[in-house]
Amino acid sequence: MADVITDQTEGADVDPLAEWMTDLRDTVVTDYSEAEVKQMSAATAIAAAGTTGGVWAFISGAPILTKLIGTVAAVGLAVSVGVATDIIPNPLDQAEDPEPIPPTVDADTPSDSGPGEPTVTIPDVGDAVDPLLDTVGDVLDDTGEIVDDLVDDLTDTVGDVTDTVEDLSDDLVDTVGDVVPDIELDVGVDLPGDDLGVSVTVPDPIDSGEVDIDLGVDLPGLPDLGLGLGVGVGEWGAEVDLGISTDPETTPPVTLPGIGLPLFP
Amino acid sequence: MVYTARQPRTGEKGLAAAARDGDDDAWKHIVREFGPTIRGLARAKGVNDPDDLTQDVFTAMARSISRFQGDDAAFRTWTYSIAYRQIVNRWRARDREFVGLPDRLATNEPGPEAQAMRASTAEACIEALDILADNERDVVILSVIADLPTSDIALILDTTQGNIRVLKSRGLRRLRNRLTQNGYEVPRSERKAG
């Protein structure tokens, strides 16, 4: 025991068990600082996002009012990146389906069924199981390290790809701002699923300005849902289109009839 | 929604529902309210890295909270169930060789003297648990540190309430006998400070 001094003045009047319980609670339960709370809750939120599905979004831009005011709109790009966490074993699976805890019932343990009933005594197999547990522990250690390394590599790779896409988008934004009358840039990062898609489409320049904003949401257990909002401003008016697709990667969106707004009769 | 630490929530929306909806304040509240106790349980069980384990518990909760159903009381039991499983699994899988107690009891106390004093007291308290069988120890620390009722401990340990009462009674009796016979030694300055 550590270098301690017996509190003899209180020992006679105070229940040592009560003292011990208070000391145990007060010494091992210590509050987290606010900084630690923020850090842990942020890490938890990332884990939660990785489970509830990634949100991928892309915004395509095109010059607005090109013919009317000769201005080129900027292209916005949003990339939402999650972390692929599904490959990590879910600890709660173990919590919900716990391994049986080796019984350590003593011979003098009273039975729940009441006094006088025979007490079940289970042989102690701990010595035989310990080497096996050690081996399993070593294997789990190795597996955990491999998985950790794999996750690190994947995270780095995703980070590199994201950086590249961002650089590319910056270049394209500059280009659009200078020259290109119409460009569509789609970037979809779908995590923690198995899709990582990036596509860049440069359609033929069109005379009228047009802005399309598309948002794809990937939720676990539900089909992908894509929403598209297009605003076209032409020489004679503006039009708003709304497209809905249950799976934007495999089926074309169903575009609702556009609503035309006559601006220049 | 803003929560206050250790303040019961009586609003329409429970803590679990708010966390499930991604409420940042709810998660902060969860960390603030349950984190210290989970870390305390890990310390008392001799887990090597209590902070890492605590984060693992919250990560597991975040991944599974969409499946949780129940009120705040059930949420507390659910949280400590996850914590207990994590502790048991961690001990079996990785922490077969523990580091010294002072390393596990690193605190935010100001000054090395206060830290050493707290660690010394905690060490004395935890060492007293060594006389207990594993199941007695689990019941005692869940009762004393997490302040859980018998019914909740029975759910967490997957046994009957009667068995929990027997284990708790026997464990506390053995602890009292040991503390009475040997004298419970407490650092005086810690007692005065406390």
C-alpha cells in the first residue's frame, strides 16, 4: 500500500466500509475537462456519421445570365468525406451478444433457489483455458494492429484522393471563371459504403445560363435518394426543374415539369 | 438543445433520442455525465488505458444508438452494459499485463502532490477489492462507482437480482471485515482536502 497515515481520530466513529466506498468513488471517478469532453464527443460524432451513412453532394455550376449580363458564375464544389468504419468490428455486437463469463461459484455460495438447496459447483478450468485465452489475445492483438494499419492506409488514400479532387476543382473553378461558359462537375464520395465515385462532365456550351444543384443522400437500409434542382435562365425567361431519383447512380432522375417564368416578354 | 450535467431531462425529447438525431449537445452531455464513471469502472477493473476504453464505449454507442429504444433510465443501463462488456473484452483480449496503478490513475489534479495523493488513496481503495472474487468485485464496483440499483446490475451481468444481492452482501461483508481488521488507511491530507 502506498505511503499513507492512518486516520485514527475518525476510525472509531466512522464505518470503514462507508469511508472506503466514498474514497473509491471520489478518487477513481474524475471529471473530464471541457476540452476533453469536446474532443470525445467530436470523435463520437464522427463514428455516428460513419454509421448513419455518408452524405455526398455535388454542385454543378454554369454561367448564369451569360447572354444577358456577360457574367460567369462560379462553380461550387462540396465534398463530404466520411471515414469507412464499417470494416471495424462493431463493439456493441459483443455487448449485445456477450461471451459467457466463466462462473466462479464458490462452494459456500448461497443458491438463489433458497437455503438448504444444493449448491452448484463448477470445476475451475481457468488453468486450462488461460493459455488458450493468451493465444486468442495475441491473435486479436495482431488482427487489431492489421486492421488499424489498414484503416490508416485507407484514410490516407481517401485523404489523398480528396486533396486531388479539391485541387482539380479549384483549377476548374478558375477555368470556369475565366473561359468556359458551361461546365458541370460532379463529385460523389459515398462512405462508409463501398462507393467512391468522381466524375467530371463538360457538356457542350449552351447559350442560356443554367445552374444545377444536385444532392445525393445515402442512408443505410434505404435506396439512394437523389434530388436535383435546376434553374435555367434563358433569353426569354427562367425555368425551374425538380428531379427525383431513387438511385441516382443507376437510374436517371424523374424530372418534373419545369415551371417557366417569363422574364422578358 | 442544451443539457446540464447530471440534470434529469424531463422534456419531450430524451437524451437518447437527441443523440440519435445527432444533437452535439446531447453527445457532450453523454460524455460529461457518463465518461467519468465509465473511466472509473475501467480503473477499478484494472484496464490499461481507461480513457481509450471510454472513447471506445462512446463509439460503440454511436454506432448502435439507432437501435436503442427506451427512456433515460434504460439509456443509462444500456450505456453501462456496453461499458462493462468493453471492459471485460479489453481485459481478456489485450490487457493481460497491466501497468502500474499510478499510470492508470493519472488525473487532472493541479500539482504533482495532489495527483500523487489521489492516486495513493485510489490505490488503497482498489487494492482492497483484491480480496473479492471477480463476480463480487463486478457487483461492488457497479454498485459503488456507477451507483446502479440491483435490478440494473442484474441486467448488465445477465443474472438474477437475487444472485446480485447475495454477491453484493457477501462482497461488502468481506470488505468490511478486512477494513475493520486491518484498519482502513487513508492519507490524512487527502481526507482534510476532501
